[in-house]
Amino acid sequence: MRALLWSAPSSSSDAAAVAGEALQEREEALRRVGQVLDIALRIGELLLASGQGAEDVEAAMLGVTRAYGLVRCEPQVTFTMLSVSYHAGGLPVPVTAARTVRRRAADHSRLDAVHRLVGLILAGDLPLEAAAVRLAAIRAWRGTYAAWVLSAAAGGLAGSASLLVGGVWDSRALLAFLTAFAAAALGDRLAMWLARASVPEFYQFLVGAVPASASGVLLAAAGAGLQGSFVITGGLFALLPGRAVVAGVEDGLTGFYLTAGARLLEVLYLVTGIVLGVLAVVPLGHYLGAELHPEESVGRSSLPVLQMAAAFGLSVSLAVLLQCPRRIVALVAVNGAIGWAVFGSLTEQAGLSAVTATGVAAGLVGLFGQLVSRRRGTTSLLYVTAALGPLLPGSAVYRGLLGFAQGRVDAGLAELSRAVALALALAVGVHAGRELVRLAQHIPVYVGRPRDAARRTRGY
């Protein structure tokens, strides 16, 4: 009896110890799950904020969680919110974490670093703690180029675009280049000042469009002829949100309709700001005697080499504005110049429509970017987005706006509809080029999970 009484406390203490160890193991497992979900969410936030498509963001988050042992995760991606839910057999309820995407910045150097980090995680070469340290360093990155370099790049983009649509080289073209350069640089500084003052981006685009429009009107009023149109068109090239259009259409094609709708609605607001900025100035040209000719906003070039150089310079400037790594800027510019050469050949020599030629040229740009990115282990956005700059529908937008300003509403609507068609052809062409590479190389989008956009619904 004494032995039995003596052993009872020992049995009770052993049970308590076992229960304590189980509770400690459970808390440790929950802590690790929380760490993995947090890293996946932070990676997804950086990718989405940098313009990556929702499908690629979801695939990256799913890959990270699987690499660290969480095989039952369900990531969800929308335009402003990311979430991941994990449910394992030993947990009574799912563990769900969410993160709001608040800051959006076109920094392709950071985007490249995040993709390389994801590659190391998927390869199993990076422990969880080391991944957290590297991710914190990436988030603390403050950009590849200084603010004054970005303003100069905005000017270079507008100046190159003025030469691209003009297609000639003389003293007036040089004047248009310098004027577009100065106006776009000034517009960029004004927009930057408004951003620091916490003014919404809509008004930043509105104010950013004013210097180029005013400069073009003043040039035309001073007798510079249609060079004023070149300046305004160049300014529009520097403002058009081509990256957002491509990302929005890509999200729609891959089945992320909510995110696609939000991206395209953002584009609509930004373009409306540009429209108001231009229309606030262009009508003043009528009172100054300025003659702007919308039908001549794209010159028929006798110097295709000049246009190739302008396309190269435009792509370089846009690559700098997007904070692309310095080592790839030249390659991006070559891709942009080749894309423009294909577009020019198809329209001038083959007689194809601008919409068809834009889609084909964008497809080749996307195909090349995907091939290079696969070889270098990063995202194709680095090699594609800036290269699409010469193909943006800046001239069509300008002609549409000028039609409205001159009271020719039907002509304005027709040109703006053409600009929308060109933008859609641009985005669809890029995505089609990427899909061709994926099919040819048998690249899976997800590992162990069917692709949502591949479901055969017949539209109902």
C-alpha cells in the first residue's frame, strides 16, 4: 500500500511533464508556422507592389510555404490584400495570416532581389532565419538611382519619344527634343514634390502633364509648327502607365478578375488625370494662335536609324525610371529597339494594321524577355516592361485628346478607342509570348496544383 501511495505522485508528475512537452512542441510548431506565413506574405507584398502578376505572386507564396514544410496552404491575392491559410492535421483550427499592400513602387532591382531570394528558398539552400534576414535587407533597399537621375531619365524618355514620333533630325527636331526633355523633367519633379506632400497620385499625373502640354503649345504659337505636337506626345509617353496595363490584362487572362479589374480601374483614374492635365492647357493654344495638327503627330521617317536610336534611348530611360539593375539596362534597350523595328517593318513593309503589328512585336519582346529571364533565374518583367516603352500608344492618346480640345468629339473618341486597342494588343502580345515559352519548355506554373485559368468552363 505504501508503495502504491508513493508511486501515484510520480505518475501524475510524468503525465504533467508529457502534457507540458506536448504543449511546448505545439507552441513551437505554431511559432514556425507563423514565421513561414509571414515571410511568404512579405515576399508576396514586394512582388505585387512592384507590378508582378497575381498568378506569379500566388505561385511564389505557395512555393515558399511548401519549401519550408507547409504543404496545405491556400494563398489568396487581391489588389490590396494578401492572405495565406494553413491547416495541418495536428492543429484544431486553420492558421490564417493576412497583409495589406500599402506601398507601390516601380523598383525592378528590388524585384530582381526578391525573385533570387525565392529561387534560393525553393532550392532548399536558405534556412528560415537566414531568409528572414535577407528579406529584411531587401525591404530596406532605397533604390538604385538618385532622384535627379530619375528626373533626367523622365526627360530622356520624353525627348526620345519626340524623335521617335517625328522621325526626322534637324534644328527644329533638336528644339523639340530639348523642350520635351526639360518639360518632362520638370513634370517629374512637380509630381515628386506632390507625392512627398501626400497628394493622391491622380493629381500627380494631372500636374505632371501640364509642363509638356504648355511647352508644346508655346512652341506651336512661336511658329515651331508641328514640333509642338511632338513635345506633347513625348510628354504623354513619359506618363502613360504601361506597366499597370500589362499587369492588369495579364491578371485577367490568368483568371484573377478582381485584381485585374482593380488594376485597370487604377489605370483609368491615372489616364483621366493625364487627360485633364492636357485638356487644361491645349485649348489655350487657340487663343495664342497655336496650330496643332493631330494628323501629323507621327512622322513618316526617312531616317529609320534615327527611330531605332530613339527607341533605344526611350527604353534606356524607362529602364532607369523602373530602377532596373544597371547590368541589364543595355540588354533591355536592345530588346526595345528590336521590338520597334519589328513594329515598323510590319506596318511599313508588310502593310499590317498598327494593332496587329503591336501585338506581334510585343509577343516577340515578351518571348525574348522570358527566355533571358529563365536563363538568368529571375522575372521576365525586368527585360520586358521597359522594352515595351516604344510601343506605347502615346500618339493615339494625343490625337484623341486634341480632337476633344478642338471640338471634334467623334474623331477624339475614335483615336482613344484606337489607343485602348493598341494597349490591349500590347498586353495580350506580351502574355502570349511568355505562354509560348512556357509551353515549349514545359514549365509548370504551380507545383502539385492545377492552374486556375486552365479550367474549361465554356464561359459559364
